[in-house]
Amino acid sequence: MTTDSVPAGDARRLLSDVRSLAHRVRQDQRLTWVALLVLAGVTFLGIPFDWFGMKVHCLSDGSCEFARRGVLYYWPPALLLAYAAIAYSYVRAARARGLGARVLPYAVTGAVTTVVFTALWVAAALYLPSHPQAFPSWVMVVDRLFSPWGMIGIALLVLARLERNLPLLLFTVVYLAVMLMPLEGAFGSETHWGTRGAFLPQQILAGTLLLLGGIGFRRAARRQR
């Protein structure tokens, strides 16, 4: 049995070609823009459910108590359907190109974060059926993290890792940083929309960021082709 030696230049070129092919395959597997646009649509569609599903009771002394029941009615099924649609899009695109899809861990993460968010909000609804407006700042940070749009960011971190997608990772870090910022009372939410609309700035901003991100990644994908 004999072996043939390969010139060093050919070996380096072969390795470079393999790496280039692997990079091209990863790019072809990416449907980042689909995930972001689907999640943006879910976020905007949730606004009327959150608005009309909120119970607000204001007292004569000016204090108000509210309960966000619409969040529990809309978001769990909406997010599960969204992640299922995203996974289906990835699998369909991968099969059309004759490639494998690595979207399952992302879909599972999305489902798990949805279950976690739902469990925490159900617990809050049971133990704090009508909570006051004011909470310590750290509680509000945790609340924003475990909100539906916060959980969307956590799942996007997993997608960025699966795709080895540095731009998506940077986008998600910025997205989560913005989502954890205190926006209560911003954009006139207290003066124009009242207590019922206090959630709107965060939700509108989340949907807008996801929409702009989806458009940006779509244009980038077209340029790469």
C-alpha cells in the first residue's frame, strides 16, 4: 500500500476551499430575516390583545391597579406557532438546497422560553392578582427580561450560535440591551395613553427593532447571492 504526498500549496488551497465551502453552506442555511420578520409580526399583532386584555382599576386617590391577562391569552400560543413556522421555513429551504437544517435547537429553545415565561406570568397572576404600579427597579428589569419580547431575545442568542452568525449576535445583544431599559412613561405613554398603554413603548420598540433587523438581514442575504 502506497501513499502519495500532496504539495504544501495544494494542501493549503484544498483546506481553504473546504473552509470556503463550509462558510457558504452556513450562509445558505441562514434564514435569519424570516425569523425576525415572523417575530416582528407576532409582536405587533399582540398589541391589541395586550391592550384589551388588560384590566385596570383606578381609585379615587389616583393610584391604579392593573392585571395583564391578555398576555397569557395571546403570547404562549402565538410564540409556539411562530417558532413552528420558523422551523418549517428553515427545513423547507434546507431541503430545497439539499442541505441539512440545524434549526431544531432554536425551536426547542423558543418553546422552552415560552413555557418559562408563561409559568412565571401565571405565578405572578396567582400571587399578585392586582399589583400596584410601582416596583423596585431590579424587579422591573427581571420583568422585562421574562416578558415575551425579552424571551424572544434569549432564543435569538441560540439562533446566532447555531448559525455562527456574528451580525445576528450583535443585533441580539443590542436588542436585549434596549429591551431591558426602563421605558415606562416614555413616548407620552402616561400622559396620552394612560396606565393601560404603559406597555406600548417597549412593545412597539421591540416590534420595530425586529422588523428593521429582518429587513436588514434580508437585504444582506440578497447581496451575498
